[in-house]
Amino acid sequence: MPQGKARSASKDNIANFEAQKAQLEARNLETKKEAEDLASRLDGQQFVVLRSASDAGALYGSVTPRDAMEVATAGGFSVDRKQIALVRPIKELGLHEMLVRLHPEVSATIVLNVARSAEEAELQASGKSIQELAAEEEAAAEFEIAELFDDIGGAAAEDEFDSAAPAAPAADDESNQDG
């Protein structure tokens, strides 16, 4: 064929095609085994990504597949950013699962722990979210403030009671003097 896009089905061409097909299948099987080995080590791994964020947990920016690739590579895994599937951008603190496609037939799931500090990452890894901790701290602070106001209010009421109490016996004393 003039442009080289097709070949005639001669015995030599069929033999060459079968040999190339066998080589491709062998190479595919080898890469699949390597991918399965990497997937068995990579699946379920958790990587920490430190980013600055607001008090509400919203990131100033986002976490991208490139960031996931960098932390996985730092963790000793050979992963390309094109292998990491990101459904939507990560724009908040927390634990986020990402799919890593190592081969068309093999994939693994990794977890990115996005936090502001290493301490926050440890708390998130233990199962507590930063927002829950902030809410607990705020509730505890509000409770302490309410107790403080109750104590102050109780002390003020006692002062009013104490100042009103001596006046009552004085009135009794006046009535006793008249009679």
C-alpha cells in the first residue's frame, strides 16, 4: 500500500503481526503485574498535605493531582499526576479519597489528609474533624462564659439580698419600740 497504512495479508505479514501481538501481550502482562504490586502497597495509604485555610476549613487555593503526586513520591511511590483521578477540586480541610489508575485494569485508592498543621492532621486521622473540634471548643467557651455570668449574677443577687436584709429587722425594731 502506498502510504503504509495497511499491509497485504501475506504469510510473512501475518507471522510478523502475530509476533508483534505476542510481544505486546507479554509487555502488557508485565506492566499489569508491576501495577498490581504497586497497587497492593499503595491502596489505602494516607498522605498528609499541609495547606493554609480559613477558620471554617476552606482552603486558600486547592489541592491538585500534582500535589497528590508529590506527596506519594515523597512517600516512596512512583506515581504520575496523570494517573491520579480527581473528581472535583479539593477546597476544604479533611480526609479525601483519590483514585490512582496504575494500569487500565488496575487501580488503587489513596487518602489525602488535608490539614493546616501536623497536629491537625493527626486529629483528623483519628477521626475527628477540625470543624467538630472548633464547635466543641466554642461550646465549652460559651458554657464557661455562661457559668461566669451566672456566678456574677448570683453574687449580685446576694449583695442585693444582703443589703435588703438588714433593713427588714430595722423596721421590726421600730415597731417594737412603739409598742
